[in-house]
Amino acid sequence: MDFHSQKDLFNTHRHQAIRNLFIEKRKLLGLSQNQLAAAMQTNVSDIVLMENNSGSMSFSDIQLFSDALKVSIKDLENLLK
């Protein structure tokens, strides 16, 4: 496995790529923002904020969305190459 520094993971451009992957995966799964929020036991405003925000994402948020959308570590790693 090719490890990347933590600084690389928290680069804003990479966050946008991760955000785009999450949006694409949600749509491929046929989930609305409301349905994803229900599955994650959170408010739809949290989903909207993640999808529309251009800033950084916390590691815990990345983990929560990855788990809910079944995005693998390999998928995320490919974005960082």
C-alpha cells in the first residue's frame, strides 16, 4: 500500500475530489440527500453542507460518508495518486 502524508489527505483540492466521489456514489446508489441523511442518522443539512462546501472535510466525516456509501479505502487512495 502506498501511504500518503496526512498533509496530502487534507489538501482542499483532494477534499473536492472526495466530495465529488461521494456525490457520484450517492447518485449511483439512487439515494436522495434525505435518504442518505436517514441512513447516516443525521440531518439533511449536514449532507447538503458536505456536498456544497468547498473547504476541508474532517477525517471523521470522510469516514462516515465512506461507510454509508460503501466507498472503499482503495477508491479514496486512487484519488490521492
